[in-house]
Amino acid sequence: MKQHFDIVVVGAGPAGLNAAQAAAREGATVALLDDNPRAGGQIWRQGPGHPPQAPLHGLLAALKMHNNVTLLPSTRVIAPLGPRGLLLESAEQGGVSISYDRLILATGARERLLPFAGWTLPGVTGAGALQALIKGGMPVRGERIVIAGSGPLLIAALATARAAGARVAAVVEQASALKVARFGVSLLSEPAKLRQAVAMTRGFAGLRYWTGSIVRQAEGEGRVERVTIQRGHRDLTLDCDRIACGYGLVPNITLAQALGCAINEAGEIVVDGEQRTSIDGVLAAGECTGVGGAELVGVEGELAGLSASGALASRTALRAQRARWQRFGTRVEAAFALQAAARTPPGDATLLCRCEDVSIGEVRAYPDWREAKLHTRCGMGACQGRICGAAAGLYFGWQAATPRPPFSPAQVGTLMAASAEQPLAE
């Protein structure tokens, strides 16, 4: 039997939690689902030894006070089901069908991983993935870690690794020293952000923070043992036990694309001032609409929840906050935009698709993503092109194909039950 809710929120990070809380306050029946077992998303990720941060704890406590909110952890969207319906698969309940009057997409963003020689060695992860692994209980005490890529996520990974007892050998930032310095000065207008940055970096005391630099190669026998870093026109080699490398974030728009929502050239869901997408009844908030930090996504989530529930209260103050944090997000984007060195594909022998062992050289000859997939199986593996597709888009300017359901591996019973009820939407 299909469950019906006034509002379904997909994603239980800061945006989704704030959206659910705002909608619940207005009396709407709300389902809040996330594919993780614990709420919080990447920004507020919980784990052994990492209890909920104060903002997350407050939101969860507030949601528990509403009997009109249904939390669905460890639950993934498998496919749209006709008009205003979703096929879900839950770790506890198996296949579940739900319908809604309004849908709020708070699907966040994925880390952008860019290939380099040796990036498939054990010990190489994303910068955000390193945080998730540590918070999930992976021991790193005493390990020598190189954190590389671009953007504030590197600093967050630095703080997490240090707190877990790791020795951070270097932070390698691709943006130029001038752009990073200008961004640092701009933080004077946001004292709270400046204090946060100083606390995370310890003022950069005793830390190699190399700007204008990128990882070129990881080497080791059976796992990472050293890394070669290009600094300007020279290469340097550091011994290390782990490399965490992430080049910013890519909005997670799979469900939005499948529903037909308009997507802009930056790969973000297009929304209006009320967080409404181009599809009637579908709203979006958070980093799927553009990366901007916890403050911005929280405000957007609250606005989306109020809009979806038809609240009549003034939203002038929230719109002002949104504009403030959007300006901050624009500064971040400008400071850490990927430069030519990061945008240049590595050598032809380097693997682009780790799932299917397809190299850069094998796909380079094709005009678009579809042809590359047909001839090489690039993007046909377990991650369904989420990693290599983003890299290929950056390197070759290819547009990713519209995703087709099922969006994630699903039990045959889930698909059969849904097909018996009604065909999966395409």
C-alpha cells in the first residue's frame, strides 16, 4: 500500500532538516528520507566518537516533537512512480512506494574526484571521504596524510584528520596564492567564518599549505607510500600513508534530471525566489542548487519548507540571509575556481573510469559521453558514471546523459512490486 504525505523531503542534511522542520511547524505531514543511517549529511555527519553537533541535535530534537514527521533513514530513491510518486528501498522495510503533494529535493552535492597516475591505489580517497571514514571509525592516528585539491573542504578535512591524531604532511591547494589571500581578507567581513578558519587551521602554524599546486602521481607497493606534487614548474615528492584529494563539489541532480527540472550550465537545479523548480510541486534547496556552505543551505531549506507548506508568514528576513550567504558562496567559487593545471587531463594511460578500467586515452577519441560509453563501457560500472562522468565533463566538456531508473542497485522484489503497481516513470 502506498503511503501519502503532504510533503516529501529527499535528503536529511542541513537543507532537508530545516525544510522538514519548517513544513512540520505549519502542520503538513512530512516524510524525511536519506540514504544514510543517520541524519546530518556530510556537513553534520555523525559517527562513533562524533555525536550530533549542536545545530543538528537541536533540529532532531525539534522534529521529534512533531507527530506529523516520518523519518526514513537508510532509504534510497530508486525511481519516480508516475505523477507525484517515488519508489524507495529501505534497509528495514525493503521496497516502499510513497506519494506526495509537494516534493523538496535536498540532495546535496558529491565530491569531485579528478584522476591522476596511481589514484586507484589503496589509501587514496576524496577529501570529504576521508572525513566520512574517520567519523565512521577508521583509525588514522600517526598516519602521514596529504590533503589535496581545492576549496574549504580541504581545511575541514585537515581539522578532522588532526583531531583524529593524523599527521598532515601538507595541504595542497590548486588555487593561486593571490586568490587564496584575497579570499582570506574577505573573511574580515564575516568574523564568525574567520574564527572558524583560524580554529581549523590553527593559523597554519607548522603546516605546509602549498597554493598553486596539484597532485601528479601516487606511488607505492600495494598501497600509497609517496606522492608527487607539482608546484609551479617543479615536482616535489613526499612520503605519506594516505592521500585525500577532492576538487570541490558537484551538485547531486540525478532525481531532478529524471523529473525534468531545469538545470543551468553549472549543473545546478534552477529555482526561483521561493525555491520552486521548473516542475510544478517540486522545490529544491541546498547544494543541489549551488554550493554555498551550511548557513546558506539551512536558510534555503527553511524557505523551501515554508513555500511548500503554503505558509503565509513574511519571509523577508530569510531572503536577506539567503542573499548574504549567496554572496559569500560566490566569493568562495571565485577564489577556488579550477585553474588550467587542474582542468588539464592527465596522461592517456591514467584510468578515467575505475569501475570498468577505462583509460583517458581510450575515451579521448570520442565526441561525447554517449559514444564513449557505447565503445568503452566508461561510466557503466557500479558508480554509474558519477565519478568518471564529472571528470569527463570537466576535461572534455561533455554533457552527462539524463539518468534512467533505477538510480541505485535495487532488489528484484522491489522492482517487481513497483511494476505490478504501475510502470516506472522514464
